[in-house]
Amino acid sequence: MRLKDKVAIITGGAAGIGLATVQAFVRAGAAVAFWDVSDKGAEVAEELTRAGHRVTFTKVTVTDSDEVLRATAAAHKHFGRIDILINNAGITRDRTLMKMTQEEWNDVISVNLTGVFNCTQAVVPIMKEQNYGRIVSASSNVAIRGNYGQTNYVATKSAIIGMTKVWALELGRYGITANCIAPGFIRTAMTDAMPEEVRKASLAHIPVGHWGEPHDIAMGYVYLSSDEARFVSGICLTIDGGAAR
């Protein structure tokens, strides 16, 4: 029960890595308020509640700062504190530089970067008052090595690393750590939809010889959110099977 008595907000928690993280957190003893734009989250919350876990779901668009503030206040009122923020929500709109539209650029920047800013800014005053907090955000290993056709996505994931380092400097005095995780190729519905030749080619760059699973990233989130990581701040933990960089 590494997160016993802790309260976490997890964004993008209805599917994929986010869902695996919600499941890992409740197994580790945390109470969880998770957000998503998908109504599927309500079914997940109902199932976990029936299993005896303390869980709430709210449909939240992280790009809307007012909506984020309301959801944060509701989670704080319901659970009495907020110890952990997992900035997991994200989208892709892949296209090469010369073909990328302004809308595709703006959409990814809004969700993957501004959304992280909105959520963190909403939660930090509560953590500061508690003199305790864990902020963990989703970057990507493509932030380190780049990726064809992902100017917008790579820009946001690189920025997450930079913001994390700033927050570690600014917030450490309040008992708050800030870290991020850089996943590699993880098997999700999104990656399953990729062309077969792309998925096969990716294996050639993974020394351990297989893709990761959502649970692999979820356990990284658990570690960085735990008291075991109390002296870890300002890092980007890469979880990618040793993929070439």
C-alpha cells in the first residue's frame, strides 16, 4: 500500500495508460479523482467503487482553466486533500511539418501543454497549504530523440521536461516534488491502430525486444508519487525498454 491515505488527481484516466494508472493507484491504497473527456470514465468509476475503492470521475476538458478549477475544488472538498497530480491527458495530431495545419498544431499544444499548466496551477495552492505534494507529468521519449511527423507532439513533450525542472526549483520549498515520465512504445488502442509495418519496425529499436504495456508506465507513476521518491525531483524517468536515442 505505497500510496495509503494519499489522494490523487489523474487526468486522461478513462483508457490506456491513464486507466492503468487509476487501477494501479487504487491498488496501492490511494483515493483517486480521475478526469477525462470520455463518458467511459463513469463506467470505470462505478466498477472500482463496487470493488471497494474510493474513486470519483469528472468529465473535464483540461484546456478549460475554469473547468479545471471547478473540478479541483470538487475533488478537494470530497476527499479533504490533494496529494498527487498525474498529468497524463494527451492527444496526437500527426503530420509532417509542411502539411501540418494550424488547427492540428493548436489542438496538441492546447491539450498536451496548456492543459498540463492549467491542472498544475490549479492544484499547487492546495499542495502548498498542505506542505506536501507530488506532481508527475507525461513526457515522451520522442522529446529526447525526435520523431518523424510529430512537430507538435514533440514540442509539447519537450516543454513538459523543461516545465518540470522549473517546478522542481520553485516548489521544493513547499514540500512538493515535480517529475515527469517519458514512455516509449506502449501497447494501447492508439498504437494498435498504427500500420503493421510501423509497429514491426519499432521493435528493431527496442533492445528488450517487446513493447511496453500501460502498467509499466503506471508503476513509474506510482513510484514517483510515493514517499519512497521523496528525494527525487526535477527528473524525467524514461521507460522505453532501452530504445535507441
